[in-house]
Amino acid sequence: MPIDDFWTRGGIVAWPLLTFSLVSFALVIERLAFWFRLKRRQRRVAKEALKLYRANPSMAISRLRQNADLPLCRIFLEALDLENPNPEEFRLALESAAQAELSTLKRFSTVFETTISVSPLLGLLGTILGLIRAFSALKIGEVDGSSTTGVTGGISEALVSTVMGLVVAIFTLLFANMFRGFYLRELALIQEYGGQLELLYRLNYEQGEPFYASTR
């Protein structure tokens, strides 16, 4: 079946499903690019910054500012840019900055969840409309060509719309679950490296050598 004929046979629900599929595809591409950039750079930059912070905090902050497009670097900078905070203030700054970055990591999750929930329902709606069309075309005792065409057309609409709704939902669900896994691992990484930075700052503070960036 040609693809244009497939969408035509899907009935009226084919158009919202087509919209959902195009939006989901575009957002999946955006999220794949986002997570690829994070996976390729963030862990490496965080390790380098922590290593530099032990020996030369100024260089560590400079390194973080060079990579301020990464969420973890922005979190570190929010705390390190405070003027001589005590360990509790430093910890609170890290936590509040981490909370602010969660929306970036979970971006478009609501759109994915809506698509996953609504697409099968649209497919079910198309199934019901197709069956209504089939039964309305069915006349007892009549087996002429026009009646048969109406019945088969309604059944085709019912089946095609069901398939379309499931395909859109399954496609979106697979990637949404993958992105959720990325998010959970990234959250654990933020907590791990944030804890390491907090510990290093606390040690410096207890030794009477807290460091802060005087200028942004």
C-alpha cells in the first residue's frame, strides 16, 4: 500500500496522528543530539575540573566557564561564584543549581508522555469511526458492489487507524524510555561529582583556604 494511500485510509484521525508523529520525530532528533553532546563531553570535563580544583581552583573555574553550555559546569559555577560561602551555603548553592538544571535534562518529556497516551486513543477512535462507517454501509439482504465497498472501506479505516496509533505510540515510548534512562544516569552523575566538589571545598574551608571567583 503506498504511503499516501495509507494515510488516506486512516480516516480523519490520520491527520492528528501524522502531526504527533512529525513532532515526536523532530523532538527525538533534538534530544539525541543533546544527549550525544552530554555523553561525549560532560563526564570528561567534570573529571578535569575536579582534578584542577585540587591543585589550582582558578584554572578549574576557567575550564568550567569554557564549557558553560554543559549543565554540570553551570551547576559547579553557581556554587564556585559565591563569595567565600560556608560549606552549608556551598551545598545549598549546588543543590539549587542542580534543581534548576533538571528542566533542561527532562525537556519535552511532557510532550512525549502526551503522545504516548493520546496516540492509541486516537487509533481507537479511528477504529470506532471505521466500524460505524462499515456498519452504516451494511444493509441486510444487499450484497451489491456499493455496499461491499462501503463495508470494506470502513473496516480498512478501522484497522489502519489502529495500526497508526500504535506505531506512533510505540516509536515515542521507546525513545522516551531511553531518554529517561539517560536522565537518571545523568542525575546520579551530578550527585556524585557535586558531592566530590562539595567535599573538596569543605576540606579547603576547614584548612582556612576557601576559594571563590571574584568575578564572573
